[in-house]
Amino acid sequence: MKLLRWLYPGLKVKRWLLLFSVGFVATAAGLALVAAGTLDGRAGGVARDLAGRLLSVNRWEWGIILVVLGLALAGFSLVRLGTSFALSLEPRGRSGLGEVLYRRRQLVRGPRLVVIGGGTGLPVLLRGLKEYTSNLTAVVTVCDDGGSSGRLRGELGILPPGDLRNCLVALADTEPLVERLFLYRFGEESALAGHSFGNLFIATLWQITGDFREAVRESSEVLAVRGQVLPSTLRNTVLCAELEDGRVVRGESRIPTAGGRIRRVYLDPPDAEAPEEVLQAIRAADAVVLGPGSLYTSILPNLLVRGVAEALRSSRAIKFYVCNIMTQPGETDGYTVADHLEAIQRHGGPGLVDLVVANTGPIPEALAERYRREGAEVVRVPPEGLQGVRVLSGNLVAGDGFVRHDPVQLAELLLREVVVRRMGSERRRFLDFYLLGERLKHRRGAGSA
């Protein structure tokens, strides 16, 4: 039955299949006429008589004419079929068929990457990585209890969809209008004020299918996601923080506003387990990236899910931690890169990080001052470095008026390390040319959008 879908109206496939069939028959008939002189029997005589009566040419000329005409029709129909497929693969046919097939082939051959986190930091990295590989798995925290996600969680009992939605949109390979639709937030004049359409879409699919993972999977199909997005657990959990003054704060959204230094965070219930597909992705990965994102509310909750830290430790993947560029008020006040790493090791144990990625690029003073007024400061690498962990550094700041990672620069830094380590230093020169070409193409596309 699935094959019959190719015959549905509007796909612009049936006409070219029919034309290809005509071309094939004409080619076969022409070849038969060319060979008619060597064939015995009634069919050869009929073909010769027909050729002589219609065009007054011998069988060789008639056969060659049919072969040329048939090949031309078949070739033309194949080109148009390819164009129809390209229009389906690439929204509005922005690229030619050759470009679409080339990019898809290259993306499928890319390294297997798992990115763990949540919030607004994770989608930034995913937007950069999807230009180089489609073997991507985003493992996303489901502890959010604020905003639209928190309301849906309280009213319906659904896992919070907001962070998952942002990652789905970041990995989308679809029309910009569909991306805008999923990110659209209803205004104050509506009864749906504050709700995101994407959150409502996932919640509706969840109620229809009865399975949250299936709702996310179907949303991935709608957005033509490169890779997959997975919740770190399917249990409804609450993130709790124990502060240094002894207070306990319940709820992810309340932790940054509690007004105290965090000693540790934990999940309630503490036995929430990771889906098997999350653990399989980590075990099979070439590299696993923690962050970027809020240390205590986006990254650590994933490591607290049963099975995740253990899978990371046993994995042969290269393990990166992408440290935030700025501290976060109420979470990491005064933290250095070493403090971030120490918190990860304290909650998840040793062996979770091989390399730390930190920004050493300059931040415009006016922009830095604006963040200082909000209580944030630059996260600095200690002069003595980090014990037992190598630091990858560079100018990773996006020049868009905010202090956040540049997705292309960050993706290049990570992928260069992955490819060099996994494939040997002989590939370094090729990789540099490849990344440069992709980067220029990416920025040309962004500039023309």
C-alpha cells in the first residue's frame, strides 16, 4: 500500500512515470526493428512492412529513430522525476537535485554525535552541528516547570515539551514558515496567552497517541528533523536544589531565584530511568557533548537520570563539556570553568569529561557592562588550567548583540577534534577545506535569507 502513495495526486510523479514507460517501449521497439533482419518469424516481417508503409524508410533507419526518441523521452522523464523528488526533499526547491543528494549523502556519513542539555543553549549548538552530520541525537531534560511547559505539565500531566520543541526546531530541515509556526506564542489577548503553538501541538499528539515519545517522534516527522530528539527520561520528575544555607528548593524555575549558593541538585523521584534508546545512542556515539546551557537546571538533571552517567563512563566516545560564556545569576555566580567542571564531577562522578570547551574571545565592553548590570560576568579559565582535562579554546562569541556561542564556530571546533581523533591526523588538511567550504556556504545562505 505504501507504494501506491507515489500515485497520489499532486506529487507530479505519475505523468513522468507514464512518459518513461512510453520512452522505454519506444526504445525496445526500435531495438527490435534494428534486430529484425536477424530475426525469423512473423513479428519481423510485420515490423518491416509497417516501417515501409509509414515512413518509406528501411528497418535500420526506423529502428534508430525509435531508439533515439525513446531514450530522449526516458531521459527527460527521469530528469523531471528527479526534480520532483528534489522539491520533496528540499523545501521549495532551493537547491538542485545534485546539491540535495550530495549534502544528504555527506550528512549521513558524518560522525555519530550525542548532545545533552536543554534550555536555550542546546539549540544553538544543534543548529551548527546539523550542517555537518545527520547522525545527531539530542538528549533533553524534562524538568521544566515554568511558562507554557509548566502550565501544560500542571493541567495535563504531560512531560514539559518546551525544551524538546526548541531542539526539534533547531534540527528542522523544513519551511521557515513551519519553524515560525512551532515557535509562535499566543498574545495576552488570547485565552491561550503565553502558550507556544509547538507545545500545544506536541501535547495534542500526546493525547492522541497516548505516548509522549511517539508525540515527539511524529513532531520530528512534521519538521523533517535531521537526527532525533529524545527526552532523558519518561518519568515525571521534579528538580530539587539543596542550598549551602540548608534550604531545599523544589522546582526548576524556582532555583535561580532562591537567593542562595547551590550545594547540589537532585531529582524527585530519584530512580527515574533513561529510555533504552538514549543509552544506546550514548554507547554508539563517536562524541558526546554536554551543554552549552544552564549548569544546574539544564545539564546536571540529565546526568542524574539513572543510567546516563554510567553509559557515559563506559562509552568510548570523546566527551566534551561546553562551558557557558557568562555566569548565570542565582546558579553559577562567581564560577570559573574549573567550578563548572567540579560540579559535573561531584554530581555525576569522574570520567564524564575528556575536554572542556571555553571561550577566550573578547566581548565588547558595552555588551559586558549590560550583562554585569544583570548580575552576570565572564566565565574565566584558571591560569593554571584544569587538572586532568584538556581545554579547547577560541573566539566562540556570536556577533549578534548577545553573549552566546556562534553555532558555526562551535561546531567546527568540536568536529575538527572529533575527526582528527577518530580518523587520524592525515585527514586534518581535508577537514579544514571541508569545514571552510561549508562555513562559507552557510554564511552565504544566512546573508541571503
